[in-house]
Amino acid sequence: MTVLLAVFALVLATVGFAGLALAMNKHHRDVFGRMPTRRRKQMLQAMSCGLLLLSLASCIGAWRVSQGITGWFGLATVAVALVALGLTYLPRIRAR
């Protein structure tokens, strides 16, 4: 059960950080080819923050408060690395 919640938290954090990255003009333009509207940026930011909070809640539910917060920071680090690698190599993959 704990492993499943950790994987769930990792997926939520990865999608949350990807949403925050897409709320930035540069990354949105790189992925979609156009600038985001103000409403889309606000929607992405709000949904991403909600996903990150759900990810934190999942870690706390799996490991209690102190270990959950610590574990969430570790999972968040992995999630950010995955998003950063994805955004770095996306233009190269699209060019093929």
C-alpha cells in the first residue's frame, strides 16, 4: 500500500510540476507553439498547485507527517528532474 501511494504521489507531483512549467511562456511556446493566454496560465497554476498538494497529502497518508513531508521532498526532486529532462529533450525529439 505504501509503495502504491508513493508511486501515486510521484505521478501527481510530476504532472503538477509539468503544469507549472507549462504555465511559463517559454515552455508553453516550446510545447504548443504559441503563448498561453492569461486565463490558461492561471488555470495551469491553480490545477498544478492542487496536484502538488494532493501529492503531499498522499505522502503524509502513507508515511505520517514528518516522514511524509521528507519523502515528498525526495519525490518532488525526482519529479522536477523528470520534467526538466522532458522539456530539455522535447525539441530534439520533435525535430526527428
